[in-house]
Amino acid sequence: MRVLSAMLGPVLALGGLGLPAREAATDPVALARVVGLDIAVPAAVNLGVGFVGGTLTGRLGSVEVRDQRGPVNPNLWVVTVSATAFVTGAGGAGRTIANGQVSYWSGPAVRETGGGTLVPGQVTQAQAVTLGVPREAFRKTAGNGNNMVSWSPTLRIAIPSGVVAGSYTGTITHSVA
């Protein structure tokens, strides 16, 4: 199983003014390894500015799985996504946004090569799932041979009314097995 954490930070600048900055790192970071099965995600993402009691939505950038296991039959895999709480300062009361307030949807594949059946976990915003528990982000359900798929997931963070203004950071982890 490969595991990589993408630090999102600073994610929220509560009470700020101006346009939200949505910047994704351009160099993906490769995750842990099953021989021939790799996953890469952006190293860091700034989701911009949100307001207490509101919602902040932003894309994480490209997540990519490369399966180079060749004729292994079948060479199936599942990508799981999870999140930590988002905190500012030392965290604690009024300084933490629980991971259950974070929703995720994978969206469709934006690029794919090779064979097999590749299935997104949540194609649309209406299918978004909260990350209070690990969730399936994408999977390969059939086929063999080398393949690659990438998608650009979206996060939606519901900002509780009781949190203080600050820069909040959290970790979104994608793993493939």
C-alpha cells in the first residue's frame, strides 16, 4: 500500500478580505509503493479564504494513479482518501474544524490510458462524502495491463460559527492498494 499526505496549508484565512488564492503545487509527490503501483498528489494546496459560518470550496489539483504491473490478472486497485481535522495555532476549542466538516468528491477522470474499468468514487458534487471516516476516491474494477488515471478532486469545508479567525491547516491523505 502507498500512502502520501498532502498538507493543505494555510487552508483557511477566516475573516480575510480579497479574492481567494487557489494555488496548487506543480510537482506531485509520489506515495508509498506496491511494486508497479504508484500514486501522486500535489505537495500543498491553498484553498483560499473562508468566513465563519460559511463554506469554502476548492480543488486539490491532480491526483494520479499509475499501474505498471503489466499482465498481472486482474490488476485491480482502490484509492482511499481521508482527512485530519483542520486547526489553527495549537488547536483546541474554537480552533479546530473537525474532519467530519470536510466533504470530498473525486469528479470524473480527467485523463486515462491503458485498459480496464476505472470508476470514480463520487462523480458530482451531489455525491460528495464527508471525510470523518476514510472513503473510496477511485478504483479499477476490471482488466489487466498497464494503465493510468488522473482526476481533480474537490474539497468543501463547512466552517463552524464558533471558530476563531486564523490560518487553518489539515492533511488530506490518498492511498492506493
